[in-house]
Amino acid sequence: MQLGMIGLGRMGGSMIRRIMAAGHTGVVHDRDTARMEEIVAAGAVGAISLVEMAAALAPPRAVWVMLPAGDPTEHTVLALADTLSAGDIIIDGGNSHYKDDVRRARRLRARGIHLVDVGTSGGVWGFSRGYCLMIGGAHEAVTHLEPIFAALAPGRGDIAPTPERDGHGGTAEHGYLYCGPPGAGHFVKMVHNGIEYGLMQAYAEGFDILRQADAGQRPEDERYRFNLADIAEVWRRGSVVGSWLLDLTAMALAEDGELAGYTGFVQDSGEGRWTIETAIEQAVPADVLAAALFARFRSRQDHTFADKVLSAMRAKFGGHVEPSTP
């Protein structure tokens, strides 16, 4: 199957490589010609413009847009639509707001073009681990793209089946899921990232408490000097708090127990805010998720060790780099 990929950054480049490794053909475009040439050298067809990309793909065309949410994705989707025809598919795989997907899908539907939104989780590790995909759009368009989703997803791997799921079938056990009409995929991914904020904050605060156990205000016989890297490591093995986030935290602490390379200035990429806004719209209490978001705001004024743990996790799973002048 052919797939166009626009945006060859931290995730887009690795995704098209994984797709090609599964036997599909990639047609790629990026404003950074050096990035594009790297993927072309790996076997993709390069396109210096959107028009050239459309010409290189056989109908029905499928083009994946992997760009930052907001104007970059908006402008690219609309410009791309001008080069495509009825029956073609545009996939928005970035972290767009689900309401933008609903609006864009309505606009493109009038021209016979499908918009499929894909919440994509996996970060910089996705090429080797596979990507968890949460998918929204017209069912027929999603069905057409299933070979691409299967190539990107992790597959069953060595994860044991969930008890009581016998006979359920479907693709969830393979790491990708059709969630519903346009916007549904990014809605699920938005909540996924809101939960991610809460989990990360819990780990960060816990390790900060452990680190302060030797603080001067504690009674002498209640002071403990813990090896945080060892604690993270032992929790990875049989503990109920084990997770990939803990794996990455253990990696960061093994590299440097003081996390001296991090200031603790923690960005938020949008989905956490949107999760809280949606919770307010629906009158759903989201105490932990809201507190985790506000903790990131606070980190930009007053840095703690917990904030360094958060920064380390973001760097490990997503390649997120702290601002050089916070």
C-alpha cells in the first residue's frame, strides 16, 4: 500500500520507516530537505511539494500529516485538500484538538475527501516498540487504512491477554482501535494524555518525598538516605505501580540520581488543558488531572526535584527538551 507522509520530525520519520519496513511504499515531504533526503535514502519517494506528492500517489490517495497541532496542521490539511480528489483520505496523526477534527472533517466531506484522526502514542521509541493508535473517522476510510495501522501498531507481542476478554476479538489487543466518527480518536488520545499528566505527577511527587527523607527538619532517627535509582528498579519488578513511565524514570535515575541535567521547567503540550476544559464542559470531576496540570504551571516559577523527575520522563518518552532560558 502507498502512504504519503508530511512531517518527518521526531515521530513522522520513524513512522514512515516502520511502515516501509512492513513492505509498504512511502512518499514523503518535509520543509527540511535534509530530513527528506534521509528517508529517501531509506527507500521512500521524495516530493518537493504537495502537488508532487499527490501526483506520486495512486488513487484513492492516503496522506498522513504529522505536524504540530494548530496552524501548521490546519494550513497543511487545507492546502493538501486542494491537491486531492473525492475518495482520497487525509490522516491527522498529530495532537490536534478533537473539535478541530470535527470541523475539518465536515469541511472536507463536502468535497468527498475523508479526514481520519489518529491519536498516536509511542514517542521516540515507537519505531522499535510500535505505536498505540486511537482512530476516528468514517468507518470505510479507516477500514481501507487498516494495513497501515497494523504496520504501525505493536501487535500482541508478549503481553498476556486480559482475563475475561476471550472471544471479544477486535484490534485493541494489537495496539490500534477504531474509536468512532471524526474527532473520536483525538478525544481518546486527549484523555490518555490527561491521565499521563496525573501518573507522571504521582511518580514525581513520590520520588521527591523519598529524596527529602534525609532532610534536616526530620528527627535524627527517622532520617533515611535512599538510593532512588534502586527504588525505581525494585518497583519495576512485581510492584503494582510498575509501568513504562516507571521504566523511563528508572533509566533517568540510573544515568544521574540527582537529575542535574534538568532544571525542572515542565512544559504542557495542550492535551492536559483540553482534558480539563472537556471535564468542565461535561461537569466531570477531575481533581488529580487538574492538579497535575497546575503543578506544571507552578514548575515554571519554582523548581523542585519532582519537577526534574517530570522533565526527565518527558525527555525519555518524547524527546522533549527543556527551554534553554526558562
